[in-house]
Amino acid sequence: MTDDPQRTTDGVTRRRYLTLTAASGAALGLGAGAGAAAQDHTSEDVTITSDNSPHPVDIAATVYRPGGASADDPAPMILHSHGWGGSRTSSEGAFGTELDAGFGVLSFDQRGHGASGGQAYVQSPEREGQDVIAILDYVADLPWVARSKPKGIPIPKKDNPTVFAMGRSYGGGYQLVGALTETAEKGYTRFDALAPQITWYDLTESLAPEDVVRSTWVLALYTLGAGMVPQHVHEGLAYGATTGQWPDGEPLGEPDLDSRFSDNGTVGFVDRDIRLNVPVLFGQGLSDNLFNFNQAWKNFERGLTDRARAKSAVVGYNGGHALPNVLPLGSNLASLSGVATPPATFAERRLAFFEAMRDDDGDARSVVGAPYELQTASGERRVAVETVDDRTDFGEVDLSVYGDGAGGLGVANTSTVASTTGVGAPVHLPLANGPLTVAGVPDLSATVTALGVDQRLFFGLSVGESPATAQVLQNNVMPLHEADPVMGVERTVELPGVAADIGPREQLYLTVTAVSDMFPIHGSIRTPGTVVLEDLSVGVPLTEN
């Protein structure tokens, strides 16, 4: 039930909506904890001017104030923002869980989105990063927002609001870029904690790992955002999606997104030795085949100070930007197979994290219980591990089971495989028999000879009772890319992070494929050719959990 919005003389729309008190909730049989706010929550639409960037804009936002919050009884604030092509949450009654827990929420349209002005520069520090700083300035001026306890930041307490952040995908990117931009400028950020979900560490690596364009996703993202981006993004994404070549400005005269995107994520700050010094709870989809689990792993291991990492954690789960793979065939997502998700969802973990930080009663590590927690591909359980790159080397992969010409791969001996790029069915090479549990980021190494220009292969781990039934774990592969002919060079390929229980009748395989439906504009674009892999070995993170 809601009251009608009221327009005030300052042009701000203020709304009030009713929430159940503990007493009325109990009377309705909802339990004493249902809707425990003592007073009505309110919301108002506001405009925040961001004028510190080369392109100042007005940022549209909706501010939710929990019932009873005042200068005498202040509340912490949570910033929230949307995914690419989306807009802020401004519906009456939204964020009830956070408001009932005593948090305010500010949800905002990022520049180029919704009712905000400007164009979307895809989390540019000097544009979107400056917008976040302007929003923090606005929050610092709200008298009903709590102030942070002293944490070594050299500013007056009145200018240091208690602020957390949440959001998915592009809404995770604003958190990292905003906090890192403020850290780069001031040596600190006013954020007390962040909870970015399914976002990136390196935007270029996500959109085009090894400079091989994820053309399925790039086309989808470009279509979704074509009306709100500047000309260089138009040119770059269109070029990458239609040619399969990442636009890095070479040869001269072709579009260059590589240099423009280099700072639009954590990696650009890490390259300048700038890291976050606040606790972070990362949520990442293990079946996310745009921003795969490896992006959260790198954000955690490289993007945080040692002090912050000790208070942070990564939760991997089935979900995110998750498209099913047909070629090579991927395993069913838990959400499609009827398997229940773990009882504590990421949203629940996030709220517990914010409450622990607010109450000075813990952090992300204490909430999760380990640095990493990964949901298995079946969705049946979660595996807690201290590290995700402690790999068991299975030694040289035995290919003798295949024989010449199988599935488009020619086998010269038990440790050499050759593939004609761009053609042929995927092949699953046996690594180990179950039972065993994989949890982390695998890799492979090989001596590579590439005959031809722009040669590409794709790799992932798969599971099945035989090669005929094997399916790629959590729908993820990563490429090997040789732009020029090479002879006998050592290469290491980082495979997608996965988690799975391999049963006693199952085998773990390395899948090698010349085609992938996440990279459909892929293989031998300039000339046909062949890639030869010798002394192929795979390192897999195993756990006893």
C-alpha cells in the first residue's frame, strides 16, 4: 500500500510507502521479524550534478530513507546501480529488505542511461569514476546518513559518510572504478565496503581474451547500448563484432578500443600500483561466459591490498551472463536443471556482510568462512577453498586413444595433437578418473607450432562417462591465439574457473575445439592453417572437500 507521490517546491518528488511494524506483522501471522521498521520508509527522486569530469552531466537518482532515520538516529547508505543498458530502481516499495535492516539506499542512472545526461563511456575513470565521487559528495551532505568510525582517512568525520555499494555487471563496474578513482586522487576512498557482482577486472580481457572477440556477447551488448555510446565505441565494437579482430588501432587507421578501455577496470589502476584498501565481497558466475570467474579471482588477488584481502572473499555460483553452449556442448546450468541453489543466496550474504561491517562485527571473510566459496556445476553444494590456483599437474595428456584424424584433430603420437583451425568437431582428451572434486582455475601448457596467420583454438574442462557424453563444465572455454606463424614456442593458456564433483563412473577431460559459439566469428579469418600442440599438459586445482 502506498501514498500518492507529492511534488515539492524544489522539484524533488517525495514518496512515502507503508511498512508493517513488528506488531502488525505478528497480527497477520508473518512473524515478529517481518517488516520491523518502526516508521514509514520514504523515497525521493533527486538530481546530482557531476561537474568534475571533462563532460559534466546531471545524474538522476532515487534516494530511499529508512523509517526513523534522522540526524539523531542516522543510517548507513548503500549505493546501487544497474547493468549495461538498464536504469535505476525507482519503484515504490523497492529495497524493502535493506530498508527494514536499517540501511538507506541511493539507486542512480549512470551517465547515458535512464534519465541521466551524457553518453556512456563504459566506466571511464575520468567520467563515470568522477560521477561516483559526486554521488559520495551528495551522500556526505545528507544529515540523516551515519558517519564512519575513524579508519585512518584524513578528512573530518562529518565528510566521511558510512557508505556501502552493490550492483551487478555494469553495476559492479561502477563500484570498482569509482572507489579506485577516488583512491587514485586522494589516497583513500570513502566507501566502507563493496559488493560487486558478475563484473570485470580487465574489460578488454573479458570482451576479447587473447584478442579473440567474444562476438556473441559483443554483438548483444552493442545492440543493447548503441543509442547511448560515443563514436569511438560505435566504431570499435562494430569492428570487433563483425571481423572477429579486437580493435587495437593496428593496422594504422583501424579503431582502437584497447587503449581506451585499458583504464576502465581494476587492471588499469593495478598497473599504476593503485589498489583498494576496503573489504570486498565479490560474487561471480562460474557459468558466466562473458565475465567469467577468473575476473573475480584477479580482482581479489591483484586489486586489493593485503589488508583488504584478509577481510574479503569471493563467492562463485551458477549464473551471471550465462548463455548455453551448443558447440562445444556445455553442461546444463543449475537454474535450468531443477537443482536448488544453495540456501544462502548472494543477496543474503551481501546483507550479512554490510551488517557485520556496520556493527563492527566481522567482514566478508567471516561471513563466507573462507577466501573462496564455489558452487559445483550440479548446484548441489558449495566448496570452500583457501586458494583457486594450487594446481595438480596431470603430466602429458595421453592421446593414443584417438588415432589419426579423429574429430578434426590429427594425432602424431601420444603427446602431440594438430588441429585445422576453424573446422572439425570438438575432441575430449582424458585427464583423470573420478571420484574427484575440481574447484578453481585450471591451465594448460604446450609447445605450439602454428602454420598460418591468425590461428585460434579453444579449451575447457569437461566431464562425462565417455568422450561421447562429455560436456564442458559451466559452459566456458578460453582461446589460444597465434596472430603470426610460430615454430615450437612455449605457451600457457589460462582456462576458465570451474567447480565440479566428478563421480566414480565419470572422467575429467580437456576439451579442444576449433569452434565456439561464444566466438562465432572466430577461426582462420585471414588464411586457413593448422596448430600443432606438443607435450600438452594440464594443471587442475583439486580439493578434498
